[in-house]
Amino acid sequence: MGRLKVTQRKSTIGGTSNQRNSIRSLGLKRIGDVVVKEDRPEIRGMVSTVSHLVTVEEVD
């Protein structure tokens, strides 16, 4: 499987607790943070929950 590079672009202020928990579970703490995660259904679900706060790129 591939990998996903997830970058936080916006703040979680004003977001729901589910969105804040998803950002934290992805390992993101502040705007500009970048993490590389395995492309799994669990990660895709968290990314789709906060798709308006992050950018996602596929990495080989």
C-alpha cells in the first residue's frame, strides 16, 4: 500500500470535538505540521472528517 502525506492547513478552533480528535489522532498539533501515514481505511476516514482543514498527497 501507499503512504499519505497529511499537512494541517487550518486551525481546529470552532470545530467539533470529533474533528479535533481526528486531527490529534493523525498526529497533527499545529498549522503547518506534516505527518506521513500508511494509506489505510482508518486513516482515510479521519482525513475525510477533516478534509477542509488538511491537504493530502500520495507518497511512494
